[in-house]
Amino acid sequence: MGLILKKDVELSALRYSLTLLRYRARSEREIKERLTNKKFPVKIVQQVMRILRKQGYIDDKKFAQLFLSDYISRGFGQIRVYEKLKQLGVSKKIITCTLVDKSEFDIKLSEIIESRLYADKNKRAVFKLVLHLKRKGFYLVDIYKQLSSMGVDIDEDIGVT
């Protein structure tokens, strides 16, 4: 490949990457996969990834923090955040470091429970809320702990596992 052609391809790949990043933050793997899917040569992809890393456009630690903040604000729990970050190609080590502080999840869980159970605390309403929170990715033990700390009677026969 001629030097000028190689630079054109590299510039095209870099522009494409920056276009993707303009819409939202992305993990390194996302960018790499998108470039590969566009049939850019492996060496060009590697070079573009180095440039993006060096310039600070991609950083999986920052990405995981931004993602965590967004998902907590949208009412999702630890399980959902962990699975989604893993799916987006963030390393388990970075995910684990990002999810170390549970306090934000506990606060959001408390807010959701207060808003959903403000008046109706019958068994059926509690059951539906527990199922909703599980689907959102909260740990069952955290849900029960939060409910009991708020004075909600938790029967063993709720039947959620």
C-alpha cells in the first residue's frame, strides 16, 4: 500500500472512530469491532487505537465510570451494569474496580422503593416491586435488606429467588 493511500485510509478510520465517539462514549472493543467491521486493515486499526488512546479519546476506566453513572441514574442495579459492561468489552478487572462502591446503588434502590411503595405495602405490591427490582439488576439480598430497613414486612412466602 502506498504511503499516501495508507495515510488516507488511516485518516478515514480515525474520522470514522471520532464520528462514533461524537454520539456517545465507547469502549475500546466497540471501536475496534466497528473499524474491523468496516474492513479497515488490522495495522490501521491498531494505529488508530493507539492514537485514540494517546489522545485520551478512549479509556475503558473513564468509560466504565460514565456508564455506571448513567445506568444508576436510570435505575439499574449492579448485576445489569456488570453484564452490560462485560458485553461492551470492558475487562473484568476494570468492571470490578468500578463497582466496588455499592453506596450509589443502595441510594437508588432506596429511592425506587420509596417512590413505588409510598402508599400500598400489601403483599402483592411488595412482590411486584421485588420482581421489578430484580429485572433492573439489583441483588435480591440488597432488595430484602432495604425493604426491611424501611419497615416493610417481608414474608418468607413471597416466593422470589
